[in-house]
Amino acid sequence: MYDIILAFLTSFILTFLAIPSIISVAIKKRLMDEPGERRSHQVSTPSLGGIGIFAGTIFSIILWTPFKYFGDLQYILCSFIIIFLIGAKDDIDPMSPYKKFVGQIFAALILIFKAKVILTSFQGIFGIYEIPYAVSVLLTLLTILVIINAFNLIDGINGLSGSIGILISVVLGVWFYQIDRIEIAIVAFALSGSILAFLKYNVTPAKIFMGDTGSLLLGLVCSILAIKFIELHRDLPGSQYAEFAFESAPSVAVGILILPLFDTLRVFTMRLMKGKSPFYPDRTHIHHLLIDSGLTHMQATSTLVMVNMMFIFIVVKLQHIGSVNLLVLVLGIALILSTILYFIANNRKKEASS
């Protein structure tokens, strides 16, 4: 327990102290995120906050993870470094989506083949349990890539990606602590400590953004936590930690990560229905709709964090209804809420233009 607390405090302090220097250097070197048509900010803002998040997180993990727990953590840290290099390069000198995607695949493959972060069962969804190894690899690769990019896509307003990241990492970190997976709990709390320190400088008026360096790392860590959460449920029944097992674990994981996952699914589907590329940039994300509905950045962020907390409460309380039923319920509620918001935002736009 003390290692986890110390990891949180260390990452918080290091990131908190590092961010002002990063802001100063970014301003001097003009490494800024400029306002634009799709941007929600009005002034040039440094975008290298992810460097501070990465430094605090990785330093804290290495310092406080007991050696006997280190295990495959070395490979996880290697994937962190790959994602950091991709994000930092893109924040300083934008790179093509193709190259970023290749780098993400490389990091994901390290996790799958070296760190053993892999989904090996559907755990009864659609009556399927064990799946072939090749399917496991492809499914895990897709899951990691989707979650990484989902966090990158929701990083559009002040405080949102970081706040959702803290919520998810703390919820899952507490669970990993309860089942005595100290090394994973330390990863979760080291990340949350760094993000909490970063948010001090990211709330409105934001002094710095996390950039791709931060959002990609955040997505990578949350993908690891989610996959480990699902996979470890295979061994919990009948063990000394059986009381901490969730029914419908895959659907519970989706509920915990509902905002980034559903928003990505929703936006990609809408773009395809309009005959556009799923990667076509626009202002149709849920946080954009909230801003267009008249909320400020921090009001929109607070609303979405509370909504995500509501979904976590729902999946925990209704875990017994079965994975498929729970998944349909969660996605159905998300669809209804987002549809209502879409019409509210559109009506406000029409009123403003008339």
C-alpha cells in the first residue's frame, strides 16, 4: 500500500515541478498549439504537457515498484517509450498518421508478445469462451489501438482527457490493489498522480495542453489496465480474491471506459454514414456538442466526468444481467443521451444563426 501511495505522490510532485519549465521552453521555442477552425481554444498554447506526464509516471514506476513484482513491467515501460517518442515527435514536428499508426502497432506488439498483455477469451459473450491464438493477437491489437486513439480523440477541451484518465486509472488501480497485483496498481496510480499535477495547469485558462505525447500515453496505459482487468478474471473464481471478481467483466470494462470508446465509435460511424473517412476531422465529438450547447470547457468536462461515473455505477450494480445484456444496455443509454445532446446543440446553432 505504501508503495502505491509513494508512487502517486512522487509522480505528482515531479510532474508539478516539471510543467512550469516545459511551459517556459515551449513558449521560447514557439512549440505551440495554434487556434483554428476545429480548435476550442482562442490563444496559442504550449502543447508539450505530455512530457511532464511521461517523466513523472515512468520515474515513479521504476522507483517504487518492488523488484519481486517487476516481472513483465520492463516490456510495458518499453512500449511507453515508443509511444512517448511518437507523441513528442508529432507535438514538435507533426508526422503523418500512417507513421504514427505504425509506431502504435509496434508498441502494441511489444505488449502482446513480451508483456503478455493479451485477451485469450470472450468470457461467454455470444457463448464464446476460448479463442484461437491468432484471433487473440488480432483482437488485442485492435483493442489497444482503439483505446489509444480514443483518448487522443477526446483530448479536445480543457481538462477532459486528463480527468477521464484519472477516473479510469484510479477505479482500476484500486481493483488491482485489492487482488494484490501491486505492479499494475503502481502503474495506474503513478499515471493518475502525474495527470492530477498536469491538470493544475490545464484547467481554464489552460497554460498547457498534454498534446499527443500525453493523450497517447494515457490511452496506452488505460488499454493495458482494461485488458489486464478482463483477462485476470479468468483466474479469480475459486481463488482467495474471488470476492473481487465481477460478473460480465468485459462489459464492465467497456462501461468504465465508456466515454472515449463510445465517442470514437459514434464519430466514426457518423462519418462513414456521410461517406467520409472515419479519420476526417470535424466538430462532432460529444465535447464539441456540449460546447456548442453553451457550456464552458470546465462545465463540459465536469458533465462528462459525472456521466462516466454514472456508467461505472450502472455496470457495477447491474453486472449480474449478463455480458451481452449489459453491453446493449450501456450502449443504448449512451446512444440516447448523445442523440438528445446532438439535437440540443443543433437547435442552439440554428437559434444563433437566425
